[in-house]
Amino acid sequence: MTSWSIEGGLPLRGEIAVSGAKNSITKLLVASMLSEQPSHFRNVPNIGDRLITQEMCGAVGAQFESPSAHGLIVHTPQITNHAISAELGGRNRLAIMMMGPLLHRSGRAFIPAAAGGDQIGPRPVDFHLEGIRRMGAKVQIRDGVYQIESDGLHGAEIELPYPSVTTTENLLMAAALAQGRTILRNAAIEPEVMDLVIYLQKMGAIIDYNVDRTFVIEGVSKLNGANHRLMPDRIVAASLGVAAVATGGDVFVRNARQTDLLTFLNTLRRVGGLFEVKEEGIRFFHNGPLKAIHLETSVHPGFMTDWQSPFLLLLTQAEGMSVVHETVFEDRFGYVSALQQMGAEIALYNTCLGNHCRFHSSNYKHSAVIKGPAQLKAAEINVPDLRAGFTYLIAAIMAQGKSIIHGIDHITRGYEDLEANLRSLGARIEAVQ
């Protein structure tokens, strides 16, 4: 694992560009395998999770060509293997997303039950498996492997207990080639989900969206290859915006889209952060005191859970007592102890400090109270996961003194050319052994 030393105390200033969304490219690569024809993707991010997903897709028959720096051609003329190895399945949580292509093109999908990825909560696959059962698949668990088989999926009426993003995406892919009509209620409607829907429509799928979180999918007999430009990464854009405001800097984030960031921008304005929307991106800056607020994460169009950790860091610089209530993942505050080590005053509670959520009767500490402003000091920190890791980088850039951050590889899974980009903004970063 790579380690960096960071000398803090300077604001970030300059310009940085965001490329395609991590949470889009990983699903689009899988969806491309629904067709035996090639698909051409543009604005593809050069990040670790994309490479892991490529390796997983390649293990079952996908072939790749990179005609340009951010271009990718995916071609799966045939499925050569219906099983995902435990080693590949343990590297991120995308293995379960392979159900649709493998079932439609080989009739079987053997998926390891143990999944890798960020440690932010259990994230079980029960919703995925129940949905695919309703569509006619048989599911067994043997020796730690989900053995899923089907002679042909059919349409079904499915209501999700919770609007899970990956379950929605998985069932959309499965339903696109299923016989008959699938009605998917209480579905996720995040921009990344809609990016997948747009791509599937380009491939020939028929997917209607109703205003009450319902997708209606009319199965077709065949999907074609397609050309698609990925949406920009709204998580990276928001993280960079927080970094600019938290350090008292001024950063123009090229390619950031206001339409993907409406809730984030409103929340940033309530705190006192400033931004200027331009045609090519968004400028983030700060020149005054920040104000404490109450913040609650939620599914789209609410405040995104992946924005939570950098925003909580920003609230350590706000005057007064702020509250953050996490309602999406039960164990998302695992990163807080390192911020406390750096001098942040944060207390965690297992009660709902806001609207009652599905964790209200659990012992999970899913609410935080933050007292600010705090003077952060340098520390030596181990990165537990992707989003927490970027938060630690911002904290180190804000702090007085030299911090050592271990486990940078977790962060580069989702942030392209991170070291060079942060240096270009004035961050003082050195790789250490």
C-alpha cells in the first residue's frame, strides 16, 4: 500500500477536471456484456475500480481496446465462463452485478458470496436474489457461492424494500432481455442509474420511468452495441468543492454539472460556502465564516451518502454545533476516530438525530454532533475505504504540520491522477516508503 506525507496549512487554488463517474463505468462495462456486439465508451475514468471490473468481465469473455486516453471499446462475442472466482469477487462488490449477462447468455451465474469493497456496512444481496427469483431464476448457496440458474428469465412485478442503487441497476439489466414486462417499484433514481438506463436504451432496451420511483421494462429479444459518453463523477466534483471551501481556497472544477449537484450545492450554500456555475464547470471558493447546520443523508434526490464524510469534515470548521444523520449505510462513521485524533470535536450516537430512519432501533452509531470551528493538527492515519480516504487527504491539507497517510491505494480506486491533480492545486504531497 502506498503512503503519502502531506504538509498542511495552505489553501487549494487552481483548476482541476473530473472525468467519468466511477459508479457509472463499473455498471456500464457489465451491461455491455448483454450484447455480443461491441460498445464504445467515452469519458472513461482511469481508476482502480474500472480496472478491477475490466478484469472481472475479461474473466468471462469480455475483450477491451483503448483507442484513446479516456476511450474504451468493450466486445464480448461469447461468454466463456459462468463463474466468478472468489479472488476476483473479493476485490469489489460488482460480482453480483454479473447475474444478468451470465444468465441471459449462458443460463448460469456462479457468484462468490463474500464481497470486497468499502467497509461501510453489510450491504447484503438479498434484494438482488429475491428480484431474480421473481423473474424465474433458481438460486442456491453452496460452499460460499450463489449458484443462480435459469432457462430464461421472465417479467415480474417487484417492489424493493429500499431503493437500493445496485439492486435497481442489476434488475434493470436482467429485465432488459427478459420475456414480458417487468415493473420495478421503489427503485433508485440516482443520476448513475439514469446513465445506465440511457445506455440500455441506446442498446435497444425499452424502459419507461414513472414519477413514483417505478420503472417499467418491456423485455426485448436482443440488444446491440452502442456509443456512450459517461456522465461526470458527481462524487469527485463535490469532494473537490469541499476541499476548496474547507481549505479557504478557490478551485474551478471543470466538467462538474450543476444538474447532478443540486442538493449538494444548496447544502454548501447553507453552510456559507460559495460557488459560481459556469458553462464548463463550477468554481468553488470561500472567504468568510461557515455556519453550523443539520444534515441528513438520503437516497436521490436527497443528500448523497458518498458526500457525507467530506462534508462532515467541512462542518468541523463551522461555528457552532452541527448534526449529521446517516440514513443510508449503518456503519459510515468509521472514519471519525481519525478526525478526532486530528483535533476534531465529534460525538457519535446510536439514535436518530433527525427523521426516524431504518436504523432507529439498532445499536449502530449513525448520528454525529460536530462542534466547530476546530484547529486540526497533523497525524499518522490508515485509510479504511475510498471516501474516508479522500476526507483524510483534505484534513491533512487543512491541518498544521506534516501528516502521514497510509493506504492511498484505497483512494486511487475512485480518483484519477490524484497526486498530480492535488499538487497542481498547491498541495504539498510526497510519496514515502
